Amino acid sequence: MAAVVELTAVGKWFNRGTERFAALDNIDLVVEEGEFVSIVGASGCGKSTILNIMAGLMRADEGRVRVRGNTVRGVDRKVAYTFQQASLLPWRTVKHNVEMGLELRGFEHARRARVAMDLIDQVGLSGFADAYPHQLSGGMMKRAEIVRALAIDPEVLLMDEPFGALDAQTKIHMQNLLLETLKKRHMTVVFITHDLEEAVVLSDRVITMTQRPGRILREHTITLPRPRDARTARLDANFTRLLRPIWDDIEPQEARHAG
């Protein structure tokens, strides 16, 4: 398969007062076309920084970053990003939020409306197309944020803890929605999560990271068959076998972080 996202010897530094510290050190990562890759690690290890660099929202201080063979120098129109925090514009309805990316790209009104309503219907929000974000539940807002990203038909979808604030039942529902969506749309996904079970359920590979400065510790291949269901995947005979080494990578870091 062809490489879609490539990070080579990437490093990133930040200033905190008079202190300068390394957030990322020597990150080498290749994500191939159609892959779903999750990145996990203790809080502060630089997971979101990697995503911001891939998205062109932040520049690497060292190394090289390429998407589709092109050096990343800014935001790429074929890359979509769903943020950890709620990001729907509160003064726009669900439909108008979903249309926003198409509007910025100059699509005419009828086409924007058609694409938006088709996606809204697909995720079960057709009765809420004219609702405002404050009128939605947490799960509804996440559905709207995801379809807003999908509306631009991205080649690469970057997701930063998109389901982190949801209750367990809603989270499983959203995981299944994402899995169903990806069956219909061919795209490459890089996903950040603290939920190791979620990473195993969704991914083709899981990348574990060290504490700061963030380095890649290990790569774990997930061999659960596709298509997957977020509930039944957890009952697969191999699920615990796949989860355990990832947990063994992260648990000591979380213990040190908590201490």
C-alpha cells in the first residue's frame, strides 16, 4: 500500500517560562492508505502535538512531515480534523455547521445542502438539522462534528479523543457509527485516545508512546477481522491477547504520571 502520512525524525520543542523542553523526539511514523492507526500514551506524551503537526496547524522543529508525498506547510484541504473539545459553531444550525467546509470551498448552495442532508440522514440526525448545538445531546454533537469533517470528503481524517467525554453506551454507539462510515468511505484515519479498548476495537495498528519527550515505544498490529462491531469485537477470543501488551506498555507510565 502507498504511504499517505509520513513523519521522519520529527521533533518539537516548547517554551514554558524560561524553560525550553522537548515535547516530541525523533518520531518516525508511516500511515498507509486506508489504514486506521491509533496513538496512545500517558497524558502529556505529545499525542495531540503529533496530530496538530500532521494537520499543518503546528510546525515541526525537526524532521520532515509529508502527506501524499507533499511536505506539509499548512492546512491541507484533503485533511479533516475532529477536535477533542466541542467545536460546532453555536450560532449555526446542525445543517449549516455540516455545510461549513463546503461553503469555505465555494460549493454552491444547493450542492452544500444536498451533501449535508445526506450525511445528517446517515447518522440519524435528520430531525435535528435545524437545531442549534445547545439543543443537542453530547452524542448528537459528536455525530454532527464527524459528518462536518466527512462532508469535505477527506483523504485523511485526524481525530483527537472524539468520544472521550461520552458515557460508555454512547461511546460504543459512536464507535459503531464510525466503523460503519469507514466501510462506505475509503479514507486514512489517525486517532488519538486514552481508551485502550477503543484503540483495539477500531484500529489496524496501535502506536504506544513514551512519556515526554514523546517517542514511539512500540507498534502493535490488531488482527481482529473486519468488518467489526464495537460490542462483539470485545468478545472476540483474541481481544484480551491483543489488549494486554498495549496495557503493559502504558500502565507503568500512567502510574508514574499519577504519582
